[in-house]
Amino acid sequence: GAFAVALLLLFAHVASAQDVAIEPTVQGKKFQPSEVRAPANKPIVFRLKNRDAASVEFESKSMRVEKVIPANGEGTIRVRALKPGRYEFFDDFNESNRGTLIVE
């Protein structure tokens, strides 16, 4: 009934069928995996799990995103559809923690 419809609307809002989900983890002050891939021309949703006892700030100048993920928390970062290429990302609170998104 109404509950099922509300649930469907909630999940439809969270991620559309066209979105590409990428689910890296930060553990030991490192992105795992540090290299991720996604298809070109599709919106991307990073679902970042932070397993460390300190907050991280997921940031990418080339993807034009930044978001703080609390210690032992999770966060969602939406990225517009991208052209093929390499897109660097890093933890602004720990710049030695870096990763790459490869769009093909």
C-alpha cells in the first residue's frame, strides 16, 4: 500500500537507475581501492564508508565536489556525468590519501 509507495519513492530519490555506484572505503588513512572505474556519460554516486576514527574530506577539483565524512560514518557524493579521462580525488584533511577515478 502507501508504505510500499513511500519506500519506492525514497529509494528512487537516493539513486536513479542511470547512476553508477562506486563504494570505496577509507581505512588506515587510505582509500580502498585507490583506483576506481566508471563508464563515461553517466552520473556517478560515491558511497564512501569511513572506517577511521577521524573525519575525512572527500575532495576533487576536477569533479568539482567536496564532502566531509564523519569518523566511522558514511556519506554520499553525487558527481555529474563525466567525459572519458582520469579524475583525481583526495582527503583534504590528509592529502597523502589520494585516489583516481578512471572514466572510460
